[in-house]
Amino acid sequence: MLVLSTDGVHIHSRIFMLVPSTEGVHIHSSSFMLAWSTEGVHIHSSSFMLALSTGGVHIHSSSFMLALSTEGLHIHSSSFMLALSTGGVHIHSSSFMLALSTEGAYT
């Protein structure tokens, strides 16, 4: 339900509700409700409700409701409801409801 880490979180095939980390979160085939990191969030084949990062959010084949980043969002084959970034939004084959960026959006 809860994972706290100062050296990063690397998860394979797990179901979590909350994951905070100061060194980054790397997730494969997991279902999350909330993930935040000061070094970035990297997700493969995961379902998220909320992702917060000061180091960027990189997502492959994921479904998100909300993603916030100060270093940009990089998304492949994902479905988002809201994406906010101060470092740009880069999207491949995704369905978005709203994407906001201070450095541009690339689709």
C-alpha cells in the first residue's frame, strides 16, 4: 500500500497505492494510485491516477488521469486526462483531454 524510499523505487508486477521517492520511481506492469519523485517517474504498462515529478515523467503504454512535471512529459501510447509541464509535453499515439506546457507540446 505504501512505499517510501530515498534511493529510488523499482517495481515489477506490483499493485501500489502510494509511492514517494527522492531518487526516482521506475515501474513495470504495475497499477498505482499516486507516485511522486524528485528525480523522475518512468512507467511501463501501468495504470496511474496521479504522477508528480521534478525530474520528468516518462510513460509507455499507460493510462493516466493527471501528470505534473517540471522537467517535461514524454508519453508513448497513453491515455491522459490532464498533463501539465514546465519542460514541454512530447506525445506519441496518445489520447489527451488537456495538455499544458510552458515549452511546447509535440504530438
